[in-house]
Amino acid sequence: MAYTPQDDFGTPAATGEPVTLTIDGRAVTVPGGSAVMRAAAEAGISVPKLCATDMVKQFGSCRLCLVEVDGMRGTPASCTTLVAPGMTVKTQSDRLQKLRRGVMELYISDHPLDCLTCSANGDCELQDMAGAVGLRDVRYGYEGKNHLEQAKDTSNPYFDFDPTKCIVCSRCVRACDEVQGTLALTVEGSGFKSKISAGTPMDDFLSSECVSCGACVQACPTSALNEKAVTAIGKPDTVTITTCAYCGVGCTFRAETRGEQVVRMIPWKDGKANRGHSCVKGRFAWGYARHQDRITQPMIRASIHEPWREVSWTEALTHAAGEIRRIQTQYGTRAVGGITSSRCTNEETFLVQKLIRAGFGNNNVDTCARVCHSPTGYGLKTTFGTSAGTQDFDSVMDADVILLIGANPTDGHPVFASRMKKRLRQGTKLIVVDPRRIDLVRSPHIEAAHHLPLRPGTNVAVLTALAHVIVTEGLADEAFIRERCDWDEYQDWGAFVSQPERSPEATEILTGVPAADLRAAARLFATGGNGAIYYGLGVTEHSQGSSTVMAIANLAMATGNIGRPGVGVNPLRGQNNVQGACDMGSFPHELPGYRHISDDEARAQFEAEWGVALDPEPGLRIPNMLDAAVDGVFKALYVQGEDILQSDPNTKHVSAGLAAMECVIVHDIFLNETANYAHVFLPGCTFLEKNGTFTNAERRIQPVRRVMSPLNGYEDWEVTQELARALGLAWDYTHPSQIMDEIARLTPSFAGVSFARLDQEGSMQWPVNDDAPDGTPTMHIDGFVRGKGKFVVTDYVPTDEKTGPRFPLLLTTGRILSQYNVGAQTRRTENVVWHEEDRLEIHPVDAEDRGLRNGDWVRLASRAGETSLRALITDRVAPGVVYTTFHHPLTQANVVTTDYSDWATNCPEYKVTAVQISRSNGPSDWQAEYGTLSERARRIGDGAIDEAAE
Amino acid sequence: MNTIDRLVHMANHIGANIATMAGDAAPAMLAEHVEQFWDPRMKSIIISHVREGGAGLNPLPLAGLRRLAGDEIAAAPPPCRENH
């Protein structure tokens, strides 16, 4: 659609009982608690404003929005005046016009008059207001003291701050406070000396606590804070609503473009996942789509030791299909498989699993959820009957106590973290269970009631101890349990957790959590009102990941915290479409909609639709694919949008598995680490170049809309279709909406979903069917999907990964705000300015024991391997624990992680690796060798395929 | 770790975690888990190993896999049927 700015009603929406007033002779009815300004705006009456915007609370400083109210003295500000029944308001009069012109004269007397060359020309509220009030001259002249010589701050890679254009309306300060929750900005000084400051007088935006979310830029009414891209390119002319391709929050954006060039991504205020907010990644880090590293031409090679050869699509697809069939003829039908992408759309992952099931003839399909939230699927399906979280994000605003386990949302789910912070600042209590002192433990105006810094690997023991307190102290919600859960199973579970050896006192020596703190936390959760549990990969990426998820579900049921807003079990799913990938049948044992492949009735539906018999036996998970490859029986892999060599554990084993295969087909936008072992490269496209849907962590299905033509020529679903056709399948989709229609036919929870419906509603949360035609924000309201909620006895079983004299420390891993997972996207943007390398966080005591200082190179060794990276000395980690990220391929953090995994799902135990650290001279020899190997593997040349090798 | 060692380790790991979960039904639960989640080759290898004595397998997984090997279990109760 043609570009227009987003509606701005001036002040936030209210929710009171309806009130009717008269504005400019018109009757207007709005919720009680609304400001007069908002009431006018909703009636289509625009009151001039500068310091007000509906994303933040009203401030009443600019005095531009004055109105006349019958019976009220003077000219009150409409932003701070609330509506009252029977009120009569006039928004325009000679008196008001004179006052407004006077205000504008003051502003303009100290403002550059370079509108025609200003980056906000045509998109500037100051300019608009000058026009709205009929400003014709500035009687003060321009010779007085002014701020026109102040220096610009260009430190941030994405936006500039020009104080000469600033009117000190403080919208940015309020946005940083109320929207983002970081409070990095302030107004320094007073009166004429007032100035926006990003922290101390020594700070610029880059060195300050600013997290570059862009809320201040979005709030700014002038070009004081403006995107560098707008300055460079100009004003957008088109807007397309689409969904972010980074994390599982699923922010919706207005992709604002000129032609096919993206100018900026503005958070969509009507986006129900993000409510008009964003983080640095979605807002600014989209430049990777046009990075020079993009591969846009298919390539093949006979051997991974040869350079790539660019070929036509026909040659590449014919070769790939030929290899798959050859391998199946030689080694068997089950010798091939594929991995779907949690970055690609629902329609695309559906097609990949369809290709494997209907085309390859087996169930050897898996997804990156294997290594993150597969325990969530197993655990919640077992206990509740649904492999997904129970709430929407809005639910947090009704929580009274939040139990946050193994998650660091300010880094991993920043936009949701901002909402959580908003709720915490309203008084909601927070309990953090994490070995690290994450930011939420203590932040401006936030302090966790309890931080339980458990020893990595002891989640189940801690959760059982919490349950022990709740059950033995009579704090369980018996009425809820009797009505909604299996009472016998509850009693068995209750007897188990009540055993003395499960108590906080008995488990303290094991978990490291002081018993008194744990008891207090349990009592708070059970008695503090609405209790909501949020968790992340610190729960799932353990040898007892599934048990921990079930222990969490047990707690929620025991305290009656299911089935309404403000409570629930909320897995913070990492990737933009990992929920969708699971929904679409990417697991080797499940068809779309989580029906087991052995379910004859479900399988028959798919067989009828697809016209082919399907293998009723479960297929291989990713780690088992690699095992089978090393064994010589798994020989080909089609990998769409995943980089298992960098992301999966025990890099040595992954590379051995890949090296043992005869045909690795990588379908991606860049040559990634996995492509070092590939024989066919099919270029993919980004979220900006395709149509489809993503499903976020709250089961919200949201549209992805194309804003530019795919640089590689095809959307990813088209590439998969072409590969299917090359294999002899008669697919004829012409648009992803047809794929969604097929999904809806075959998947009961998606039965009511269509592109038309999504265009109408904006987004929908599954299940969407006859029982829930408008979708399902909150699950299990009247009953669990499985019937009665199931209590599962989860005994603590220590991991096999033990510390000892050789490896006395425990390594755990995680993410940082500015980079995303393996960094394929974010490393190719300006975000590298914040995190140009992975660092190892070490406690000062452990560092001192080893003579390590901040910035020193450190050798990090485990039983699996070793790598080197630089130290960051911090007390955020406890003594005995070290922590790093995995965003940079040359660090290869997964060289040290092990093969240990969750008992039920094989989700790798990334969070518990026994390590030793010591001083190093620099990167290890293998890292240097890897860099060379990687360079060699990425050569693109005219080298002929070695016929002999074929 | 070679293939059979890996599968034995996986089976033992499953057994250790479900031992208290299912009580007397643990062997049947283990058998059902392997049936539902392991691919045919993995099942074939572990069943062969069981039939050759099952070295390295702890009692619970050994019992569960013997059930699987003996095909004594009826078709496993249908997996939880969600309306998805």
C-alpha cells in the first residue's frame, strides 16, 4: 500500500466504561479514562500536538494541544485532560490559534530552517504543526541564543542524533522508559540548557546503555533522531506489513520501501505480538538480505574438496534428484533425509516434510527444534495434550508472580522482555532460576524477589524441591486438581515430592540453592496470585530437558495456574518459525498437527491427499542421521535454512557425519559452515523476498509478505517444489496460499486458517477450527486438551557429564541481544559493532586462580574438544561456572559440547559441559586450520567436476 | 562411541529417567517409547543385541526391550490424540 504514517492517537488507549462527550459539536463516545486528545483523534479530529504520542503516557509539556472546555478555566492541555460525561470541548478558536502560533514561534526560533534538505522533509511533525497552526512569521527573529551549533552524534550504526533538530519534547526519553524499559535516555540540564542525553555527559548513544531498539527514533517528531537509511535514501513510498525473521516473539513490521529498496522497518502498532515495539535486530539488522555474500546462483561439485561450479537451476536440481535416487537405489530408501528450516515459512517447511515423506518415501525429517524446544513438545504433550505454550504474550500483564527459569529474555526475546519489565514495574514479583545473574535480576526499577542461582544440571531437583514445599505446606490448589487433573496421578506425584530427600534442605548441597530462599520462592509462587512460568533453553537443553518441562507443568497444575490470562506455561521459543516448523510435521515421528506417523487414521488422510503410501515407521532424528552416516548407511541430506555444523553439539561428530555422506544439498542464502561439506548448493531467499506465514511462540500465525523480488529468482517453496518435480512428483502450487489451504485440510488445529482470513484478522492463534473460529489466545480454559491434566513423577537423574580434577568447571551457553544464533544474518549487518566475537564469561575467583585477566585469550577444553576465545571477567556467573555465546563460526563453541542429550528427545545438553580453562596465546591451531578449510570450501570457480570421483 | 554402545547408552538413559515415572509399567513405557521414536534400523540393532544377551543394558531397559523384541506387546495404545 502507498506510504502513510501510522495513525497516532496522541495518548494511550484506555479501557474504562464508555463516556460520551461533545467535541466541536459532535457526540463522541470513548472508553472512560481516555484523554480528550485521544477522543478527538478517534473521531477524526486532529488536535495539534508535539510532545504527545500514543506509545507513551502523556506529558503536557509542549502546550500545543490546548483546547477550550465549557466550565473549565483557561485552556487545558487536551493530552492531560481526561474525558468526562457531558463534557463540551472546542478544539479550534481564535484564542487557541493565537496560543498555538506563539508556541510554534518559540520552537521555530531555535530550529534550523533547512526543511528542503532535511531527512524528515515531508515526514516531520514539527513541519506539520507549523502548517496546522498557520505559522507565517517568527517575530523573535533568529539572532538570539540558540542550539544550532551542537554536534551530531553519529556513533550508532543505524541512526543519528542531531540535537540541532531536537525540540526536547522528551518523547524519546519516555519511549526508552515506558516502551523499551531500559531508561538509557534522560533530559540533562533544565530550561534553555535542556538537552537529550544518552546517559552521562561522557556517553554517546553507542557507549551508553542504549540497546538500539529504535523506540526513540520512532517516537521522535522531527529528524533529531532519524535512521541513517532515510538520510541516505529518502522517504519511503510504499508500506507492506510483514513479520520479523529473527526470534520467536514474531514482531510485525511495516516494511517501508522505495521501489524494492527497504528504507526502514517500523514496528506495526497493530501487531499483537509486539504492540508497536521492536529490538535492534528486527528494526535495523535486515541489511544481510543484500549482503555481498549472498549466493544467488545454484552450484554443484563432485567432491567437497573441489571449488563450486555455478550451474543453471535445471542442472542443479536434476543433479540433486539424480543423486538422491541413485543413493536410494544403492543404499536403500531410508538412506536419505532432510532437515526443515525454523527460519522458513510454514508453507515451506510443510513442503520439505511432504517432499521427504511423499518423495523420498521415509520419515527421515527433523528440524532445529531438535536442539532447542523438542522437550517442550514432548513434555507439554504428555502433561497437557498440546505441544505448545498455553498463553499469549498479553497474558503477562495479568501475572502477579513470574517464575522465569533458564531464560534470559532481555537478550533472547527482547520485545517480550520489555512487556515483562512493564508488568514487573507495576509490582508483579519475579523469581529467577538461572545459574547466571541475568539482567532481570536487577535492572532499573526492577529487582527479582528471589534469584535461585542453581548449579547447571539440577533443574529437576530444584523444581521438585519447590513442589515439595507447595505440597507439604498445604499450598496446592486441591479444588483445581480434583476438577481438572487425574487425582490418582496427583497423589502419586504428591507422595513422591513430599519425600524428605526432595526437600530444599536435602537438595541444597546438590543444587547450590539456599533452602530458605527456595522455600520463600515456592511460597511466593503458590500464594502470590496469578503465577506464570516462562522458560527457555536453560530448561530444555539438558539430559533431563523433557523431565524439567513436565516438572514445570506439574507445578502449574498443582497451583491451579492454568486456563486463564496471567498464568500458564510459556516456552520462549527461539526462532521466528520453530513453533511453525514443529506444527508442520518436521519431527520424524509426527505428521503435521502432532499426529504420530503410526496413527492409521491420520496417515490415511495424508495418503489420500498426496496419492502415495507413507512409511508408518518413525524416521531418524538429526543426531541419529549423523550416527547412521558415520555407520555408512545414511548418505544424502537436504538441509533447508539450517547450519548444523555450527549449531549442533560435538562439531567433530557432525563433521564426520557430513563427510561420510555422498550428497549433501544445502538450500540457504549464504555459504554456511554446513556447506563446507555440501555437494549441491541451492540459493535461498530471505523473509523480505517471499510470501507465507510464520508461527511465533504464542502459536500466533502471522503473514510474511514479499517486499522485494528474490535475488535468487525463486521463493524457497518454489525451489522445494522444483526439486520435488525433478524427483517425479507432480506438484503444481502457484502460490503459498494453496499450500496453507492444504495444511488447513489436513491439520485440525489449522482448519480455519487461510491467507484471506489472516489478511482480515492480521494474525490468528491456533487452534483455529469450528470450536475456536477466531483462534485460541489461552489454552486449556475449561479442560486440558488431553482430558485430565497428567502429573508425571520426575525424579532427578544426574547428568553423565561430570566435573572432576581435569575438568572442574561447568560451561553453559546462551545468546546476546545483538547477534542471533549462529550469526549468519546478524554478522552480516552493522550489529557486529556490539559483539564482534564470542567471549567467555569467567568469575573473578576462577580467573584469579588461573592468572587470567579481562581480554586474555583462554583455552577452553572439554572431553570433546577445545577452542580458544577471549575472557570477560564478571560476577554474573557463579564460581565454577563459565558462559559463552555461539554466534561466531571461528569460535566454534560446539567443538567443546558433548553428545549427551535429553533422554526423551535427544535435545543436546548444551547447558552442561565439564571444562577446564587456561591461558592461551591466541586462537588454537585447529581454529586457524578451520578458517583455511572454510575458505577453501567456499571457493567458487570454473573447476570441472572430477568425472573419476563420480 | 560405536553404534551399539550409543544405543545401549540411550536405552539406559531412558530407563533411568522413567524408572520412577511409571513404576511397574516402566518396562512397557520404555518399549513404547522406543517403538514410537526409534527408526527401524535402530530398533533392529538393539533388538538383535537384546537377543544376544543385551550386554551393558540395565535391568529396566533390558526388560522393556525384551518386550519389544518378543513382540509380546499388543499394538501400543494409540498415542495421545490431540485435536490438532
